Amino acid sequence: MKKALDASTLSLTNPVWIVGTYDPDGKPNAMAAAWGGICCSKPPCVYVSLRKATYTYGSIVQRQAYTISVPSEVHVKEADYFGIASGRDVDKFARSGLTPVKSDLVDAPYVEEFPLVLECKVVHTIELGLHTQFIGEIVGVKADEDVLGEGDQVEIGRAKPFVFDSAVRAYYGIGRLLGKGFSLGKGLT
Amino acid sequence: MKKALDASTLSLTNPVWIVGTYDPDGKPNAMAAAWGGICCSKPPCVYVSLRKATYTYGSIVQRQAYTISVPSEVHVKEADYFGIASGRDVDKFARSGLTPVKSDLVDAPYVEEFPLVLECKVVHTIELGLHTQFIGEIVGVKADEDVLGEGDQVEIGRAKPFVFDSAVRAYYGIGRLLGKGFSLGKGLT
């Protein structure tokens, strides 16, 4: 039996993405975002939705670029920190001990210590209300060599990303393999 | 050391969402989508990105509504099936043995057997290329009573959602709790 709940952004498996930008003075900054996802395959596009109040918002508006660095479990504490502090008040890279690296493709820095990076140029800015959606074309991807398997495939078991349950505001690791896509369901066709 | 890879939609933790719609004849249909996410907190908004070639695309354009049903691990096979077959050719609900239920809030059906449902009215349609992004305002949420904990909070350990690794096209369950958000990183502030 289903119970009707209040309308809300109830989603249990949001990504944890660190959005890298340069501020107006060229200082590297990064913030955590859980409102993000892939939104087009061709051209490859991704988005992050940010509140106007964030320091990153103004940086993206000005530079029209950002990176997404995907943290591993080992850096869950630093990822959470990037979502607590503001780049207006503090140098989050210096404070966390992580290293900003200038992308060679877009006008934004990424996090050297995180295994997977998407480099994005803003192609659409959609005002939705409290949040603004910045849709970026992914113009490059960078990955640590030690998370790459055969054919330079990023392996989830090595990259160890994690998800954010916005219902209870907690981070969860990735669990067991349930099966292959476009395969498990073939028995029903 | 990071290796530059081709630009692509490389994301390891996409949601697995079943998008429910009525076709022009009023027949309930459902498809699996991994390009989806929350994009605004107020009003609460979510999106799914679909190719124009899908049968669901035309149904959303016509009805301006859809539901998102979040499957549990126990239904990973059915979820995969919803991403393989087309509602143009077959009644996917009948074939999978799952039950369509008409939403009382939007003009679309949801999957009775799945524990969590978002009911959405389309507020923006963004053409991005191969995919069209349908941004929906979440006007209602429904959840199975047996996945609700204290204060009607949906518990991830009971709902058992799973994620889709688009790099290798495989489904993974949710793993261990890594810690609380807006808390773990406080030691760095």
C-alpha cells in the first residue's frame, strides 16, 4: 500500500560531484553538488544545479566553464567539506590539502587527487527557481591510470565513487554487481 | 597521473528510473532511463532525458506529465526489460507482470510494485541534441509503507534502489554507509 507524501526532491542515489571553477580573481574553488546528472549523449552533456547564493554560481556565469571531479570513498570527508565551506570565506583547496590543476580544455580547475574528471563548457543556463541548471557540454574526460582497466575503461570497483541519499543526507558506497544492462531483461522479451 | 580520454557521458552512478506515461490511446507504458536527476529544490524539480525515437517521448509531449517509479533490487530484471522493449511493439506492463496505477495527481501511471514514485508535470522541455530534457515539477511523492521509517522517512536500506554504471552498462546495488553529510567534513572547517 502506498502512502502519499509531500512533494519533495526525494531521491536516494544522487551523485557526489565536486564542481571546480575559477573565481573572478582566478582563485581555484570547488563545491560539492548532488543535483547533477547526464542529460544528453550526443553531444555529451551533463549538468549541475546550483543556488544563486553559492560562490561557484558567479564563477560559472563569468567563465562559462566548470569541471566535475568525482571523489573516491577515501575522500568522502573532503567531499563533504567542499559542500560545507564557501570559497567566499576560505581557500578550500588549501584547507583540504587537495590540489587544483588547470584544465587544458576549459577555463576551470579540477581536483588532482580524485580519479575521474569531466571538463565542461556551459551550453545552456536554465532558471528553475531556487536552483539554476548549468548544462555543460563535456569536451574532455580525464581519469587516473590506476582506475582504468582493459581498453581504458574506468572500473567502478577501482574508482570507488559514492552516492548521496538526500532523504537522510548520508553518503553510501557502491555495493554488489546485480547484472549487466540490456541483458538481464532479455528473458522477458 | 591522469590520462585524457575521449569526451563522453562517462558517469558511474546514474539512477535507474522507470518513466511511466499514457500513450495517445491511453495505454500505460513505461521505459527505463538513466539520464535523470534532481535539478531544483524549490519548486522541487526532476528531469529525464529521452531520445525522440522512444515511444515515451511522444507520450510526454502530448500529456505533459510522467511518473518516475524507483525499482528495488528484486526487480532489476524487470527494470532492464523496460529499457530493452518498446511500448510501440508490446504492452510492457502485461509482459513483465507489473501493475500500472493511474496517478491521482498527474496524467500518467506508475508501477505499483516499485517502492518509491515521483509524480511530475512538465515545466520545461530543452532540446539538447540526441536527447530532449523533460524537466518536471514534482507535485507528489508516493512510497510503500514498508520502506518508511520514523517520521515517514524513506529508508534506503528498505527501498534498495540501485545505480547504473554507463561505462560498462551494469547495475550495482547500494553499499555501506560512509557517513553523514554536512557532518563528516566539519573537522576541516
